[in-house]
Amino acid sequence: MRKIGFIGAGNMATAIVHGIVKAGLYAPAQIYITDVAQEKLAPFIAQGMHGVPDAARIAEECDWIVLAVKPQNFPAVLPALAPVGRTGALVISIAAGISIAAIKQSLGEQTKVVRVMPNTPLLLGCGATALSCLPPVSAQELAEVEQMFASMGKTAVLSEADMNKIISVNGSSPAYFYLFAKLIIDGAVAQGIDAQTAQTLVLQTMLGSAQMLCKGDKTPEELIRAVSSPGGTTLAALSSFEKDHLDEVVLRAMQACTKRAEELAGQE
């Protein structure tokens, strides 16, 4: 019976743990978790999971190890995982900007590493997760890791070379949508609309628009045209976006995201 360990008990680790238990992939007794803030372990222990004192214990006990700590904390955590060279445990990293090569450099070239970029909607079972791996991870092992994240949303397998770029696409992008929702709500309030009314309508519109994209057979461009009557109100708004070069603003933001991922990689 496989044992899976989590180093870090933050929001993303919590989402993954709850997702794999809910999907029936793991029983609570198969899950081990640690965090520098040991008080975070209490809710997991209460559900029958194993709270352990440190990463070294995770490395000794578990077949799969999920690194769910910030990239800046990797230099402190990786030395504790030295036993994986002996145990053959598979390491799953969800840290932005930390390459598979960097993890192998610390733990050994034959370490099995799957790099994963999930996003926070995993908390609702609506996540979007990108995955990548290099040898000696087998196709079967990658498929099993992908299955784990597919139980909490959609997945895509990419090359390692694209993993820093994909952060701007699914890892960070929920914040873009939250910001756009906030800006529309703020714009409504500036025009005299009650904030709560604006929020209700904006959020439902976002939900409905996402459903139109996901469940329909039309491209984003086709859906835009369907809403934009010649000489109408929507076209006036879209023309204003175009005049202000919204497309360039978004591209620069995504490039800044990727650049920061590369900077983090340079700090490895």
C-alpha cells in the first residue's frame, strides 16, 4: 500500500490531500504530512493522517513525496530528502521556477521527479494542472501522478522546457481573472451601481461565460463576435480596450510572470 507524504501543509497541499481522499485514491492512513508550523498538522491528524516532525521522516516513510513549500525554502528542505536516493521514492514538486535538474542536482541524477504546476481552484475540484518529467520516471508513474491531479480538475503534460512559461497560463492566471472581476465591480460602483449587486452579476457572468467556452463549440473569437453588434455597446467597450492595447498589457504581464520564474530558477 503506497504511502504519500507532503512537505508543507499550506493551501495547495490541503487541496491535494482533500482531493485524493475524496477521489478514493488514498486512505487517510496512507498520508503523511509535515510543516515547520506544527500546529497546521492538527486538522490532518484529526482525519486519521500522520503528522510527522520533519521532512527527513517523510523521506524515510513514504513512496511518493510532494514538495509543497515555497521555492525559496528548497535549499533548506532538499538536504533532508537524501534518503530518496536509497528508497527510490518519487518526488512531486509543485514549486514555481524550480527545475527538475535542480532537484536532481541535490538528490542524485537517478531521482524520480515529476514537476507539477497546479492552481488554487484545485480547492474546489476545478483545478488546471500542468505536469512534466524526465527519466527515470516511467510512463506509468507519470500517468499515476496525472491521475491524482485529474481527480481535482483538468491536466496537461508538457515538456520540462515549457514549465516556467506555463505558470503564466494556469498557475498565476486565476489572479488575473480575480483582478478583472474587481475592476469591473469597481467600475460599476463608480457609475453608481450598488457594490453587492455588481458583484453578484459580475461573478455570475464570469461563471456563465466560462461555461459557454467550456461546453459550447465556439472559439473565444466567435463568442466575442456573437456579443458584439455593429455600432453597439459591447463594441464600444472592446474598441476602447483595443485603443489602450489591452492585448499588449496582458502579454507583458505574462512575460513578467515567466521572467520571475526564470529568476527563481537562477536562484537554485
